[in-house]
Amino acid sequence: MGGLVASTPDSDPIPGPAPRTGEALTGRLPGWLAKELAPGRLLLTFASALTGILAAATLAFGDTMNAILGAPRGDWAIYHDAALRWLSGASYFLPGQLNGPYTTEPGVVLYPPVALALFVPMALLPTAVWLLGPLAISGLALLKLRPARWTWPIMFTLVVWPVGPEWHYENPVVWTVALLFGWAAWGWPTSLIWLQPSMWPFALIGIRSRVWWLGLSVVVALSLLLLPLSLSYVQVIRDLRGAPSITYGYIGWLACAMPLVAWLGSERCKKRGRPVWRRSSRPNLRWRNGVGE
């Protein structure tokens, strides 16, 4: 005679808090996808995608592609011609800049002669190198930095507005941005930014490092090598009447902020120390034999 197995009814589960609407939807998804669909990340992803589309449209349409495929123009045409003049034995500066006071008429050269270290090789290459070179350096730096998600909407916004016009005018500030990206990713010396004096505050970044002083020594050596031109540059700046519009420097400074945003959101920044606003207020105790000193 088979034994009877007694069974007891299962006890009712203890009711827990009802899941939120978002949790009810994401709880059935894989972990990585649920994490990506979190409201905060989803908003940042949408903002990054939208500003990225605007940035791509800014760089892909209008005058930029024509500038890449065509002849030098805008600001780069000025320094392209100045470099070729210097190579041919003529003056780096316009004749009117060397004959007393002058105004900022189109075509005047306002960069120091040491910038020929960049202008001469670029003048011998296609215009596409002048514009796509900084873009390639910046892209590789971003791959190295892998900045946090919150930085992308800010950087893309800076691409759409301040950097976009600088691309259209082929301004040398795009190379300053690339140099700052190089500093953020690989520790390049920002002292080379002295090639563009209007961006001088960014040239002070990393002043305590040896590589910064090495870069400065290169700038000084090139200036001494071009000493007659360097002395002429001092007189050229003194004779300038009617400084450039403040908007010129303002836009350039905003463009140069983009690499700094990427650096602040990268692991490279965290290794150098957490930002002041994220540091703990707890005292830093040293421990010996389990007792704090």
C-alpha cells in the first residue's frame, strides 16, 4: 500500500513595493540594454545624437567641403601666401605693415614668424591636409581619451557653433584645438600654442611639466633662428591700429574649450586626481598598526 505524501499549501509571498514604470519595462531586458535605457543615459544619448547630426551637417555641407577640395581661402589663404612669399625670398609681412602705422585690412599677417614652422610645410601640401589634419588628430585623441557620456553634447555643441565658422574661414585655431587634444591624450606641450598668441591662456596648461619647457625651448630657438623677422614682428604689432574684433578671440577660446571638456571627462583626468568639486571632505588619515594617526 503506497504511502500518502502530505502536502501543505504554499504560503502567500510577502508583497513588496510595486515596480516603477521604467523598472517594469527595463527589468525584462538584458542588463546592458536596461542600463543604456536608463532615463539619464537615454537623454544624454539623444542629445549627443542630435548635436552630432548638426555637427556633421555643419562640416559636410555648405562651404566646408568646397574648402577642403578647393584652393586655400579665408584666413588660411593669407598665411598660405605669406609662407610662399617667404620661401621665394620676399617679405613674410605685407609691405604696408613695415612702413609705419597700418590698419587691419584684409590680408595682413598677424602671426609671429615662428608660425612658419607650421605654415611652410602646410603650404606645400593640399588644402585638405590643413583642414583634415586637425580633425584626424582630434579624432584619435578622443579614441584615446574615451570621455564620459556627459561631455559629448557639450563638445558637439562647440563643434556646431564656434569651430564650424573657424573651419569655414580655415582659421589656424583648428590646429590649436588639435594641439590641445594632443595634450589631453598624449601630453603634448601646450607651450607650442605660442605660435598663436591670441590663445595664450591655453599655452600655460601643463607649465610644471618638463615637456612644456621643452616645447618652449623649441619656440625660443625658432624665434632666434628667425631673429630679424621676429624683431620686425614686434614693430608690426606696435604699428597696428584698430585691433581685431573681440569676437575673434572669444570664438577661438570657446573652440579651445572642447579638448578640456574631453579631458575632464576622461580616465586620464581621474588618474591625475579627482576634480576639486568631487573630492571627499573626509580627512586623509595614515594608518599604522590599525590605528589612524
